[in-house]
Amino acid sequence: MRRLKEHRAAGHDKALVVLPTGLGKTTLFIEDVVQFVKEHPKAKIMVVVDMQFLASQIADEFEKGWQRARKKD
């Protein structure tokens, strides 16, 4: 997450994260989106996935991520 934050702080609005299965790509993505929405409250985010089970997984993880973010504030 640190390197992604540094990348964003350098003014980059796109990033490619490559990690093996199970090392936290979804968690990293959600933390990045939560931070982005905090900085841009009127932003709209669209997530596109190619399988229904991924959509369900990401929706569940987003719910958990938002709850964690609220607890931190």
C-alpha cells in the first residue's frame, strides 16, 4: 500500500498491481478506493469484473472495507 500511496502522491491516477492469488489485491484495491473517495467525496466508482462470484466477493469486501474505514475516522 505504501508504494501505491507514493505513486498517487506523485500525481499518477493509474496504477497496475500484480500479486499472486491470495496476497491481497482486493484489499489493496478497496483501501485505495476508500482513500480516493475520502479525497474526492463526489467521485463515482465503477468496478467491472468478468465473473459473478467476483462481483459478490468484491461487494462483500467493500462492505467490510467501508466499515473499517469508518472505525478509523
